[in-house]
Amino acid sequence: MIYILTICGNLSMVILVAYSKILHSPMYFFLVQLSLCDIMLTTDIVPILCHTVLYQTVSISFITCIAQYCIFVISECCEGLLLTVMSYDRYLAICMPLHYASIMNSMFCMKLAMIPWLLSVCTMVVTTTSIAFLQFCGPNIIDHFFCDVSPLLKLSCSDVSLVQTELVFLSVPVLFLPFLFILFSYTNVIATILKIPSITGKQKAFSTCSSHLMVVFLYYITLICMYDLPASGQPLNMGQSSHLAKTLSLLYTVGTPLMNPIIYSLRNKDIKKALEKLISTNIFMF
């Protein structure tokens, strides 16, 4: 049910933005990219997870495991970078409204949307190549519901220190720098909103970015807790309880893709209007 709701919610967002002219703006263009990431992520993880729950023990080939890891890395990295791009869009819209239309033209939006995908693919190639050359001596039993990096490293009989160091360095441009940029953007956004004299103007300005802030909070808090907080000198999912690691993993692989379209649709008047228009038009045509 969660998988069906996630796919329907994100696919509806893509169709709605493509259909409605009032949603043909940079913010919703980036929102479509985010929905595509969520569809990729949930399709990569949840079907195998459901199979594991039903049959308890599931065999998966090494190639399939690596393929699942590749899609996971691309979708997760791309989602974080897209959230960064969306924060930049909100920064320009609120802090530089007179220059917004000239800066965020269609060509620039296409470039901003391509950068997260390209960087995510590069990150996937680097990490996957390192893991693929490791030796796995057995028993190759993954204590997780998908092929994440830490469970794979725990199974290797090779020296994984180089791979761990590589992952730490990659987390800087993929995780920490985007998070700092988002903090910088929204610090300026909030400062600008507070300068607006009317209460109505403040509420209208804040409503355009409050949904994005909620999604950013869900995404980055879980990922930072999962991969970068130290626990006995190791990442959280290698040093702490496997149950805690799986719970955190569920939040960003299953929970976040489900919540993203709900958060954006419930907090956005334009999406509600577009949905009502689409429903009324289809009923009239029927």
C-alpha cells in the first residue's frame, strides 16, 4: 500500500505539473525532478523489501545487489542536490524578486536540473567501482533490507579503510556543502521575510518555502544521523544497533518519498487549484 501510494503521489505530481499551465514555473520544474528521484528510489528498494518481508530469506546475486546500490546512490544524491537547487530558487524568488525572471530562465533551469543528475552519476561510479573490486569471502548474508554501503563493507574480507575514507570525502560535496548552502539560503530568506511590513506579505512569502523546509529537515537529519555522526569511531549504521540503522533507513528510503508529494500538495495553493481544475475538467469531459 505504501509503495502504491508513493508511486501514485509522485506520478500525480509529474502529470499535474505537465498538465497545468499555472505550474509551469522553475519551482515546479524542480519539484518534478524530485518526484522522479522518489519514484526511482522507492521502486529500487520497496519491491525487494516486500519480498523479503513475505519470504523472510531472499537470495540476491552480487550483480543485482550492486545494481540496487547504484540506483540508490543516484536517487539519494540527486534528491539532496535538487533540494539545494530548490533552496537557491526560493532565495532568488524572495531575496531578488526583480531579477528572478531574468536569472531563472528556461535554459538556466535545465542546467540546474542536469547538474544534480550528473554529479549523482559520478558519485555512483566512484563508490561502486571501489566496492566492486572488494573481495567477499562469505557467509554473504546482508543484515539489512537493501544493499547499502555499510552492510556490504561489513561482509568484505578486504581492507575497506580506503573505501571508508573515500565515502567520507564524497560526503562533503554531496551532503555537507549542500546542507550549508541551504542553511545560508534560508537564513537570507527568513531575514528578508522579517523585513516585509505587512503580516499578509510575510505569510505569503513564508508559505512558498515552508514545505521545502519540512522536506529538507526530513531528508538531511536522517542522512546525517545515518552516515556521518560518529559512534565508536564508525558511522552510525556500523557502530550502533542494526535495528536503529534499519529504522533510519526506512525513514529516507520509504518515508521521505511517500511524504514529499503530500507535504508539497497540502501546503501549496497552486497545486490544489491545478488538481481541482484537472478533476473538474475530466468529470466534465466524461
